[in-house]
Amino acid sequence: LCLLQLNEIITNPTEGQFWQVDHIKPVYGGGGQCSLENLQTLCTVCHRKRTAKQAQERSQMKRRSLATKYGCDITKFFVKM
């Protein structure tokens, strides 16, 4: 965090600035409704990094699924006789 943000945390701490609860198995991977076994506590900085990594993974998954969806199956162009 930048110095300004760190000073703000020190002088005016509020809920959610230090620790975050996150899913071990991500929501997009089926971990949405879960028990306590699928939860972990991360510091806010680590949580941001992990969330950014997961966003990148989701984006890659979307691109792959779109490529598959619009990919061309050449067997459609052949007529069976």
C-alpha cells in the first residue's frame, strides 16, 4: 500500500482493512455455497493479489470457451452419401 493509505489505516482503522475472508475453492470454480472448510483468512494485500489472479484465470477460461463455441467443425461441410 502507498504511504497515504497506510497512514489512513493507522489513524482511522475500520473493518475490512486488515483481514479478508476468501474461498479456498473459488466461487467461479463451484465454491460459492460452502462450509467453513472452504474459507480462509488472508491479509487484505494478499486477498487483492489472489483476486486479481483469479480474475485473470476467469478471463482466460472465458476466452477458451468462446473459442470452442465459435470454433469451426469442418465435418459440417462434408455431405454424407
